[in-house]
Amino acid sequence: MDSSMVTAFGLVFCTLCLLLISASRKRSGKGKLPPGPDPLPIIGNILQLDTKNIPKSLCMLAKDYGPVFTLYLGSKPVVVLHGYKAMKEALIDHGEEFAGRGSFPIIDAINKGLGLAFSNGERWKQIRRFSLMTLKNFGMGKKSIEERVQEEAKCLVEALKKKNGMPCDPTFILGCAPCNVICSIIFQKRFEYHDQKFLHLMKLLDEKVKILSSPWIQEKEKLQSEFTMENLVCTVSDIFGAGTQTTSTTLRYGLLLLLKHPEITDKIHEEIDRVIGHNRSPCLKDRNSMPYTDAVIHEIQRYIDLVPANLTHSVTQDVTFRQHMIPKGTTIIPLLTSVLYDNEEFPNPDQFDPGHFLDENGNFKKSDYFMPFSAGKRICVGEGLARMELFLFLTTILQNFTLKSLINPKDIDTTPVASGFGNIPPSFKLCFLPSQNL
């Protein structure tokens, strides 16, 4: 090795050492970022994360560095919030400061900082205010929306009846139902499940979920705030994406869990027979008289942990948080899985147990730790609609059908096949046996 190569190697080595020392000095201490694992130059802490299950990796790091810690994705710091207390303190008690949206570069390249879910600052405030007002004017939160969901539930049942009790994959049909509810709100009409325009819309929504599951890159500059047709289109797209995929995936995962636990399904059938019967459609007020079914639906949402790492947030200004300084614009990961799987609030959290939401008398028990829709300023705008759909769709299905697994329930694997942006259930088939044929 000649002297020039030795010199070059020495310079590179010294540069890397300086970068490492510089990064380490920024790590912790009063007035600095929260503590965390030492990053490597350029790549940060990426090698310490399991890219197939990042939320699990973050939970493991929290055991060493506490409920608020810093890691580097590349050269940029990210602050992770682990556990209910840290989440509540940040998203609720300091809601305004933690209300920014973190970077999703691939989405940013498409939406250009527009829309509801991924916008920031004054633009986000105006669009959120406009969306809530418009959805309310379109009937959100009113009896008319419940009637639309009930009507769609009937259409869902009719589509399932056409399967004639034969094995089927419920993914497509369960996706159509919540999508049609959004269509009925936005377009004031529903579509037949085989309509070509409707099928194209479903395809686009699937592609958006795949994009969200792509890796994060460096952040792009945001556009100036303004109302444009492009912004409205992005907002409608966000509402469709949030209102369709999350609900349909929850329903699909829920059916898989009910196949796995037939004894729980039997108890829901008993409650439906006692409270609703078979001569009328389920309605939202029935939920108050059906604590077990309500507990099962809550446990489905808790157990599947649909979006374990949440959508990233960012701080809107320099924030002093637990004696640490978090600079404006720093990405925040509120780790929802750490709240939904808290072993003190939910004993044996890895078990699917509706008892997590029932008291000793069998009454429904609320929990502040139930955060599948996130919390604070960025809580899902469609939470009320989603909760309504999950109850009405699930009870209507079970009112009309008995679920039959193609394999022994004990052999059903409910482990998600992917744990990137969201936990995706494995593909499965089942038989919907009409109640009158039993």
C-alpha cells in the first residue's frame, strides 16, 4: 500500500471518528436530545433495527433507553415515545407542539404536502377544519350515516349469500363495504361491487397502502399553504384511504380471530339472539346492550395492533420535554403498540381475550390505553364512523351467518404476514353458512 493510499485511508478513518464523536455528543443530557443507542456515521442506527418488524425493534430499545429515546435514521434524529404516560404527555398534554406530521417522502412526492393526512402547519389546520365541517354537512355523526351503513351491511350480506356457503377469501368483499360507505358520503351514491369505476378505485387504494409501506427517504420541501382543486383531491384520497383500508383489514382480521376462537363467536351469537333477534337489522343503540360484543370488537382492535408505529409526528417548535430539548421539525414516532400491549393495563396482552374490556360483572370497561386511532390533535377524523362500521358490519354478518373454518381452529395462525406500516393478516378462506340452513 503506497503512502497516498495510507493518507487517504487515514483521512477517511479520522472523518468517520469525528462524525461518530459529534453524533454521540448530541445524544443526551439536560437540554439535549433524549438518550439512545450511539449511531454509526451516515447510516445511523439502521443496523440495530429489524426492517421486517421495526415496532418490535423499537420496543426492545425502550427496555434499554427508557420511554423516550432517540435513534438516527440515516443522519436525522427520530424521537420514539414508548408507553401510555409518554404518549399522553406528548400528544395530549403538549398536543399543539407535537401536532406536526413526520415525513413520508414517497407520499410527499405524490401529494406534494397537500391533503389531510400528511400536510402540516396552517394548511393542515385549514384542511382538517374544512374536512370536519364538510363531513358533518354530509351527514357524519347523524342518523342518516347509520342508515347508510345499515344499508351497506345488507348489501354485504347479500354478496356473501351468493357464495352459497362455499369457501371464499373475504378480502375483496370486506373492502367493498367500507369503501362504499365513504362513496355514499362523498359522492352521495353507492356502487355495485362489480362496477368498473368502483373496482378501479379499490385498486388505487390498494396501491396507496403499498406506497405507505415503502421505506422512508430524506424529506422534501413543502409547498406554501393554499386551497386548490389538487389539495381537495388529495384530501378526498386521504379520507378514502383512511376510511376503507383500516376498517376492511380490521374486519378481515376480526373474522380470522373469531374462526380461531369459536367459543367467543358463540357468545356473540347468543348476545345477538338475545338483544337483536333475526327480525330486524342491528342498530348502533344495540351496542349499549351488548357489552360482550363491544368488548370483542375493542379486543380485536387492540390485539391486531393495526398501525403499531402510528403515522409519524413532528414537533412544530423547539420543545423542552422531560428535561430534553427536541428541536423543531424533529420526527416523532408515537409507538402505539407499546400502549395497546401494556401488560399492566392488559394482563397477558399477547392473548386474545375480550375480558380485557369487561369488569367482574360482565359490563363493558373503558380503557384510556385503547388508542388504535391515535390520540391528540392528529387523532383519526373518522374514528366515530369506523367504530360504527365495525359494530354494524360484524353484528350483521354474525346475525345472518355462522362462520366455518376449513381447518381445525387450533391450527389457525393469526400472526401477521407483514409488520411494516401496518400489521397485515395472513390470507385465509372460510365458509359463510346462512343461519336458516342450520
